[in-house]
Amino acid sequence: MHRITFRCWLLPSIVFCSLWITPVAASDPLPSWNEGLTKRQIIEFVHSVTAPGGPHFVPVSQRIATFDNDGTLWSEQPAYFQLQFSIHRTRQLAGSYPEWKNTQPFQAALENDLVALTSGNYRGFLALTAATCGNLTVSELHSEVAAWLKSSRHPRFKRPYTDLVFQPMLELLAYLKGNHFSSYIVSGGDLEFMRAWAPRVYGIPPERIIGSRLKTQAIKRDGKPALLRLPEFEFFNNASGKPISIRKVIGRRPIAAFGNSDGDLQMLEWTTTGSSQRLGVIIRHTDAQREWSYDRKSLIGHLDKALDKAAMNKWTVVDMKRDWRVIYPFQLKR
Amino acid sequence: MHRITFRCWLLPSIVFCSLWITPVAASDPLPSWNEGLTKRQIIEFVHSVTAPGGPHFVPVSQRIATFDNDGTLWSEQPAYFQLQFSIHRTRQLAGSYPEWKNTQPFQAALENDLVALTSGNYRGFLALTAATCGNLTVSELHSEVAAWLKSSRHPRFKRPYTDLVFQPMLELLAYLKGNHFSSYIVSGGDLEFMRAWAPRVYGIPPERIIGSRLKTQAIKRDGKPALLRLPEFEFFNNASGKPISIRKVIGRRPIAAFGNSDGDLQMLEWTTTGSSQRLGVIIRHTDAQREWSYDRKSLIGHLDKALDKAAMNKWTVVDMKRDWRVIYPFQLKR
């Protein structure tokens, strides 16, 4: 688009030629993605399913794409950002619960013991989240998350956590939206934690955010109906939970899915075993300098089986170091 | 629209006047609704929230309307149509379960004892549904529902059950769609039972259908991932379940809600206690001749507390006999 506009001013007489001959090259929908196989596979998939009359054309209503959140749309190190929020909540509440100093998982949270909190299929993390992010109405939780996002800073980048979204993925979301896809977040994260910021940051509306759910009770507060989050999980939206909640909420099989860990394996299998053309994408964290580098041995964003399956199933593997020109929006040259 | 077209042919010279002076009267969006307060309240609400720059304008993204299904969008007598399907499934499977002849709720189903099945907050109905509509993959259930809809006939009208949708409500759905509302079904019915036919019949896509859910398991079937419905309810989407699932799935508060029974009371309260202009509507079954007449004493579609609240909260009460010119699409004069 920029090139065309530029020529309009300088060389108005050749604008028509330029418009007809190089429409694709003239507007790169993914400027923060380096040229190469990965970018080509994504763009070719989108062209293929949106080409009217083409053999792989997919009607707009079925253009569903699902995205994991932690490690796929934003960073997740040194620990899931939502875990950082749960630790913050633990500290905030600890004055009223002196016994937490010697009780797990609260003790681990107060001591910032991230390994203890993320071992054993996140048992500590989940228990901590239920206890510290439950017993609040939905609106109260949203206020707490908003206040925390405003005051907290990421330990490495010294910036608000919401600054650490991936610029290439923001471009991908916009590119898919421009091609009339409906993009959903399908994350293990707490549904309402995400809804407190993701609509603004990603442009994904609340009805397209699927996450883990706490049991919820309809109550009256000041005579008006309110929704109270109970301190107990109803559904952990990870691994095989992802295809299940995709079916229950969306009721359609996605044609594209994006993840970064073994928790996304079943979502990618569910998506790519559909009968028409499908796109499965794994974001691989390979850039220790600009972001982090981790996979098979990491507790956070553990990527092992899904990496083997990616090779078997010809899923696209994004190598962050090789494929991404820029990681975060604040690194863009204006 | 018809009046304009008519004048075009007869009196082309006054077409412009007609277009400018009576644009609203010229195209009635709800032709199967009789003129009167009810119709006026609905149309005035839609005008009010869609008038650009008006004091009650609501952006498109927040134009959410929720509809109960049984008794609100289609009939529910002599018993919920989904219960008829569960009874059909019981008969279909009974050969393999000889003990069902003497075991409740199967015995009641085999004896067509609708009262036993719908007493006690639908306990028998729910147990029957879990047992006969569980133990199937989602695709298998859809096939079973499709086959049943094709072969079964409503006992009174001798027509497919899907013929018994309310023509005035189809017009209302189309009217809201034309005004860029997103309409959702929020029903106590089984989510997948509804998805098997409601998208085609109402034009509501699967991602806007919210219902009761069976527990579901991700399995492999012939080496491919499949979703197995377990014979156990995960969530009964009725009464206070409705605002809870509206929050969990949509994440926005509706600005309009339509129901017909006490099971819709909490959804209507949740909707109409929002801060901006809201519409709460109760469909009241008052037409024994053309449909059915029932309310406070009926087990099916029990309407008692919600009727009292409707008066207190100034909800619109649709009197089917008075307000609807036509009940079913097949009664329309072509």
C-alpha cells in the first residue's frame, strides 16, 4: 500500500500499471515476517481458501482460526503472566491469611517459587488461581486485572505485560481478519483474566475468547444480579480440553490453528484432520537474545510431542529467530 | 416493500413522494405481528438503539439478543420436542436393555408418561437424555437427530417438528439481523440436539447456540480424533444457568432477551438490569385454538414468577392470541 501511495505523488502516470501488475508485492500483509518458507506457507494457505471458485475455497462462515495465547500471541517467560497475577493476588491477600506462609501453594507464591508452581501439570498454579482469583464477581476480577496491568512491569523488559505481545502475530490476526476469518483465542488461561485485556490488545472480541473456567454462581449484590466466581475450576482448557471447548463454544472445526506447546497438540490434530485444506502452525521459541529459547525440557510452554507430530503431519513450524523480523511492537522502527 | 413495488407500476409519478414520506409504514418488518402496543414496543426499541447519534444508540458489537428456544421460538407441547426425541431413542435402544421396562426413567419413556418425565425439575427427562443421547460421538448424535426429524411427525399437527417454529419470531430474528444484532439461542435444550437443525431453520449459526451440555471426552475413532458425549450432564442451562453461560460464552450482557417460562426469569433479569436501554420479552401462550394455552399450572413451560416480574419490571408480554396474526410458517397465505 505504501508503495502505491508513494507512486501516486511522484509518478501519477504509471499508477495504473503498478496497480494491475504488482498488487500483491505492493502490500505485504506480514511485514514483520522475514521472507521464506514459513511466511509463504501461511500466505499460500490464506490465498488458497479465499480464492473465489478455487478448489479449496472456504465460505466466510467456516473461516475459523484458533490461537493459543501464552507463548503463541504473547510471551510466557519467566512464568505465565497470569501466574504473575496470581502471585500478586496472593501477596495482596496474604495479610488476611497468615497461615499461607506455611501452606502450599501459597508459600511457593510468596517465595516466588515458579518451579514448584508449574510442576505436576500446573497443579499449584491452578490451586493458586482458584483461591486468589475466585471469591470475586466477574466485574471485581476485571478491575483487579486492570489495576495490576497498570502497575506491574515485566521483570526482564520493565514494561507492562501487554507490551509483550508478538508483533508478527498481531499482523497475522489483522491479515486473517482482512480475509474474513473469525479468529478465536483458545487458551489454558482463565477466561476472564484474558477478557480483561485481550479485546483491546488483540482486537478479538469477548465472545471469541475461550479459556479455563471457574465455577460460577448467580447471586444478588446490592439487589442486582451479579456473577460470583467460586474458588474452584469447572474446566481446565488445555490439551484434550481444547477440541472439546472448541466444539462446545464454536461448534465448527477450525481450518487453521496456532499453538506453541504440547498443550496445543490436540487442538492442532483436531484442526488438521478435517477433510478440506487446513493449516497447523507451531510457534517455536528459538531466540534467546530477543525473547527466550526453550522447548522439550521447559516446564513452561513444554514443547516435545507436538514438535514430533509437527514433522509427521507437515505442520508449519515458525522459528522465531529465523522467521520474525521484530518480536514486540515497541521494537518497530517508526 | 410490497406497497412501494405496487405503486411503482400503477403510479410511477408519486413513487418518490411515497418513498420519502412513509418509508417505515411502507415496509413492515414484522408482517405476522398484529398492530398494537407489543409490536410498537419492539420496533421502538430497535429504532432507539440503532438511531445514529441518538441518546440510546448501541454500537453493533454490543447488539446482543438472546432467545430461549422451547416455547419461545417453537412450540413445546404436548412435551418438549427434545423429550420426544429422547423417548424415540429409548424405544430404539430398548431391545438391548430389557431391564428398562421396569426401570425409571426408561419405563416412563416407554409408556409415554410425560408427566413423570417432566415433574421434579425435569429430573427424569435429564436422566433419560443423558442415557439415550450420550454414548454417541457428536457426529453420531447429529445423524440420529437428522434421521428422527425426517421420519417423525408432531402428534397434533402431523408435520415435522421443525415446521412448528413461530413465524412471528422468524420475522423478529430477520428484523434484528437486518439491524446488525447478533442473536443467540440460550436454551435448556441439549446444545448438540439444537445444532443439528437450528442453524438451517432459524439462520442462527452454531457458535450462537448455547444449551445444556453433556460431559465430553476427546477420543480416537478409526485413528482420527473424535468427541464422545458421555452419559452425564456437565451443565443444565436453565434458570440461573442462563446468565452464567451467557457470561461464559458471549462475555457481554445482552440488550434484549426473549423467553416464555420461569426458566428464563434470570436471563431476563440479567439482561434488563443493564444500565442502557433494554428489552425484556415474555411470550405468553394464550391461544388454545391455534397453538396451546398454559402458564402457571403447566409442568411444561411453567410461567408463574416470571409473569409477576414482567409486570413489575415493565417487560413486554406477547399475548400470542392477540399479537400474532399467524403462528406457523405453513399457515401463511402465499
